[in-house]
Amino acid sequence: MNNSKISSNDLLRISGCFIFDIAVILAFFKVVGLFFIIAPGKSIFMLLVLIVGLLIFNASILLPSRLFKNIGIPYSAATVTLLLLYVFIANIISIFFITGSTVWYIVWELIVFAVLLVILSIIFTFLKGSVENTVRIEKEQADKTSVMLQLLKIEEILNEKEIKDDILAIINLFKALKERIQMSTPFGRISGNKVILELESKIMDNLVSLQEGLEVDLADKNKIELQKLIEDTRELVKNRETLNIK
């Protein structure tokens, strides 16, 4: 049902743009028709400017929802506004220079187009930084959530174990490890440092191994190995913190 509504809406917008384009082009030939005989080169250039403007206008009408999804409302609104402003100025120049110098007409059109490209490049530079920052934040949240969930799984397993002196040592070591991780810089925040990324990966692997080791029946040997695994993981967390400071 929603798909049919969207298709109908798109069809109406496409039809509206097509009718508007035909009307504008017919009006252009009505106003500028005589100049095609007097100055065909300039008239053709003016028609090309008009067609480019109509294409930009049509895109601004037909594609805003996709732009909003891909680059966000602020950047897409700025881009669409800039493009419509270019269309307006470029065609106003055509009106002012309709009987003027062809050279100056082309010069001003190129200047306006160059300004458009420069401003667009600035917008896309800020957009690139915004996208990279968003990706970094999403990665940090995903890594942080993954680590916290892993800690919760281990904690649940330990809570289900019968409390004895030997398991109590593992519980205390794990509590110290968990506190250390929670106090540490969130995982995924530091990007571009290969050593830190490797340490984070190793810490996560150790936590998974710890969970798997606790899920089986614990023999004395297993308990010693798990205690060592927790201590080694805590040392990795300390090393990661040291590298973050540096």
C-alpha cells in the first residue's frame, strides 16, 4: 500500500516537472526565437544554460528525500538551496545579456558556475568530515556495547556458580577487570592506532575465551588458567590506557 502511494506521488512529481519544463522551453523559444536567426551561437548557449537549470530544478524536486537520507537534512538543504540559487542567477544573467555581448555573457555564466563549484566543494568537505565523525561515533558505540555485553554475560555465569573459595578468587579478579575496563577510555574511540586496535581485539578475544571457559565444569587446572587469563587481560587493558595517554 505504501509502495503504491510512493509510486503515485513520484509519478505526479515527474509529470509536474515534465509539464513545467515543456512550458518553460516553449516560452524560451517564444521570447528568444528571433535571436536564433540573429545570434544562433549565443541562443544555443542560452538554451543549454536553461536546460541545465531545468535539470537541476527537477533534481531538487524529485530527489530531496534521497538526499536527506544520504547526507542529512542540513547539508541536503544547503545543497538544494545553492543549486536553485545558481539556476536563478544563471538565467537572470541570460535575461540581462539577451541583447548584450556574447563574450561577457559567457564570462559571467562561467564565473557563476565556478562559484557554484567552489561552494559545493566546501559543503562536501564539511560533509565528509561529518560522515567520518558519525561513522567513528557509531563504531565506538558498537565496540563499547559489545564489550559491556560480554562483561554482563560473564557476570551472569559467575553469579550462577556455587560460591566457593576457589571460584571466589576468579570473581574478585573479574570484578577488578570489569572496573578497570569501565574506567578506561571506551573501546573504539581511538582510531588510526594499529597497536591499540590490536590490543582491543585481543582483550575482546580474551573475554570470549573467559566466557567459554566458565561455561564448562571447572577443574582446578581450568580455574588457574582462567585466573591467569583474567590477570593477563587486565594487563592488556593497562597497556591500552598507557598507549592512549601517549
